[in-house]
Amino acid sequence: MSGDWDALWTNVHLATMAGPEGYGEIRDGAVAIHKGRIAWIGARSALPEGHRARELHDGKGCWLTPGLIDCHTHIVYAGSRSDEFEARLNGAGYEEIARRGGGIMSTVRATRAASEDALLDASLPRVQNLLAEGVTTLEIKSGYGLDLDTERKILRVARRIGQTMPVRVRTTFLGAHALPPEYAGDAERYIDAVCDEMLPALAAEGLVDAVDAFCERIGFSADQTARVFEAARRHGLPVKLHAEQLSDQGGASLVARYGGLSADHLEHLSAEGIDAMAQAGTVAVLLPGAFYFLRETRLPPVQALREAGVPMAVSTDCNPGTSPMTSLLLAMNMACTLFRLTPLEALAGVTLYAAKALGMAQDAGSLETGKRADFALWDIERPGELAYGIGGNPCRCVVNGGVVRFTGR
Ligand code: DI6
Ligand code: FE
């Protein structure tokens, strides 16, 4: 389409992330927007003759990338665990803290006690940090409620974030995150509640876009996870999984068998799991913030994933226990320094493949005609610079659905 557009951006360099390889660089490019979507994109010199746009935007020589996508967060929670962080640095063990009622249950208590408005207020500053760094799409998991009312409250807050903030939100029901004290010693009965009561009610209320579980010795078994996936299937919902974070439970193969969108963490991923993911097109979501904060030493098998052609996404895993991180740019840097991703892979991991991990590849993740006009402008010299800095924020402007939503310095 050419001709009458809503808006036209020029004086920008483009990293479209659209080609099969590379950044899809177009120096001195132009992007036209119509009805919130990309109507034309290319070199400025190739703009069709006689084009007209209602609004003209000067990109001031910035680099323009797809809006960033944080595809794995637990960003809606109340309270903080800085006391635990401090106790651990003063010699307390993780299990000792958990026995004292700390750990994940301390966040569950704080989240249960917070009103919906208080929970929203607690979460917004974290969301704002992400938005200021060019994030235009955000996944938010429940899992700090572990009862129907609190899981509902978390997911309602997630929806409200999507309605009131300039960001698209995808919600994930993570009822199978931990065993609540009410069900101590009876995980099977809790999984019954997750599958037969919580998920049906929350799905009926339109609060669930996908279903996740924590498949781990300290979480739920592969059999219990499979029951959750069966329930998701009954509701027509896609699945993803916290898999092979602390041990190999065969979670990656399991989620691949259900055609899962993603398997996340993956430090203990086996060759079999990699094959299953490659076959199924399941995205590997790498979470270097949790690796760093837990001072893990076992690396996810990045080279093997690369060789198998498994797409790799990168995310913050923002949560109070293992990754209190609200910078996706820092996650990109850590993915490079700790996991040896290239800066190109890191950028693809927060755009193209993060979109795929959310089932949104048709609509987001790259700058292409027909996709939603979600993008960020950066004061950088080359796109690889986004993964390079530690602290500092070169984001100058964020556009979501074609509308300028945030203008930085
Ligand atoms: N894996 C993690 O590392 C976090 N959740 C999960 O499934 C831990 C969450 C917490 O400690 O609060
Ligand atoms: Fe997580």
C-alpha cells in the first residue's frame, strides 16, 4: 500500500529483524504506519512517489528496532525478599529460610494479603522500568496466589496493566508453581484443584492466555505437569513450562509433546529434550537473571540448541525470589556474557523469538509490512550496542500500535 498514511518516520536506521539472518539493517530507512500497523518499510530513497502522511516524525538519526518483548515474568507480586537476600549473604541457607516460612511462601502470603489495587500499585513501577527500555509486549504469570481468589486477583491485575499502560500483556496461569500449605503432603489433590476448579473458572473469565507449570523436584512431577497440560488442552489453551532449571525431569520433551510454545530455563536440558524441542518448534527461553542471582554454574546448552536450530528467546524472569530484575537490556547483556549468545542472538531473543514464545509471531517481533507498529528508537551507533551496555538506557522513544507512547531523553 502506498499513499495516504497516518504517520511516517524518517531519519532513522532500521534493524528490522525480518531477514533469515542478521539484523535486517536498512540505513536511512523509513517506516509508514496506517491504522496501527506497518504499511510500508524500506529505504527512504525507495519511498513511493506521491506518498502522503498525516504525521511526520523525525527519528533524529536513531536506530529503530521492533518493540522489545519480555516473554517470561512473574512481575505481579507483593512484598520484597530483600531480607532473604541479606540473610543468605549473612550465612543462612535457602532451605533454612524456607523452613522459617520464607521463600516463595512469603511472597504468597504478601500477595494474598494485598488488595487488588495495592497489588497493581506494587507492580506498576516494575512495569514502568521495562517500558522505559522499549518493551511493548509483556507476559505475566500468576503463581503467587495458589488459591482461586488470589490467582484471579493476580491475573486481573495483569489484565489491568494491559488496559491502562501502553503495553500489550499476555497472561499465563501458573497455578502449579508451588504446593500451598493448605495441601501440604497432597500434591495430587492440589493438581486436581488446579485442573478442575482454578483453570476452568479463570479461563471462563477470559483471564488466561496460556498455561505453565514448575516441573521440578521442588515443584511438580512430569506426571502432574502432564495432567495440567491435559486440562489446558481441554480449554484450547497453549502450554509452556519451567523446565530443567535445577534438574532434568524430562520437562522439555513433555512440553514439546504438547506442542508447547516454550520451555524455559533449561540449564539441565538433555540432548533428547533438545531434539524434541527442535521437532516441535518449541522456543528455548533463556533466563540469565535467575542463573546469575542463584549463582548457578551449570550453563544451558546454548551451542547444542543453536546447532539443532531451536530458536532462543531471552527474558528477565522478573520475580522476587530468583530474579528481581526489571531490565531486559541487562538480561540481553547477561545472555551474552554468561551464556555466550551473540548480540544479534540476544536482540532476536527479545524480539522475533520472544514473539514466537508467546504465539505472536504473526503480529509482532519484527518490522514487516502488516505487523503491528510496535517499535523503539535508540540512541546507539549500531544494533549490537543494545546488548553491550551495563546500566544506562539509550531508549529515546517507544511506539506501540503506531502511537508514540513514551519519549525518553
Ligand atoms: N522458578 C524460579 O526460579 C522461580 N519460580 C520458578 O518457577 C522462583 C520463584 C520464587 O522464589 O519466588
Ligand atoms: Fe520463572
